[in-house]
Amino acid sequence: MEKSLETKKAEAEKEVRQLENQQKILLNRIRKEERNARNHRLIVHGAIMEGVFPFTASMEGEAIKAFLIALSRLPGASEAADLAQKTSAAN
């Protein structure tokens, strides 16, 4: 009887290790999918930006940031952003 309990314990521990490994694999897969979705979104947004403002393709990050900040301060920019946000949320 004692050996049987030890065997069951060993099998249970093995199963726990297998389930922990499966959990790690699934968490890694989720993180990878989230990373891929973010990368895709950034690429799409960058392509839209370059399509609307072709000159931004040759700009560095800080210059683009300054350009966008300047655009955000133009009259009506806040209202346009609010409208875009509402339209995006409705979809």
C-alpha cells in the first residue's frame, strides 16, 4: 500500500509540472499575440501617417512628435480628436 501512495504522489507531481509548463507556454503565446497585435497596429498607424503626411517618412521620432503636438494645438484639433474618439468607440 505504501508504494502505491508514493507512486501516486510521483505521478501527481509529474502532472503538476506538466500543467505548469503548459501554463507557461500559454502565457508566452498570449504575450506574443499581444506583441504582434501592437506591432501590427503601430505599422498600420505609421502607414496612415505617411499616407496623409508623406514628408514624415524621413523624419526622426522627436520631429514627428513635435509635429503632432503642434497639430494638436491648432484651433479645432481638440474637437476633431473628440469626434474621432467617439466615432472609434461607436464602431
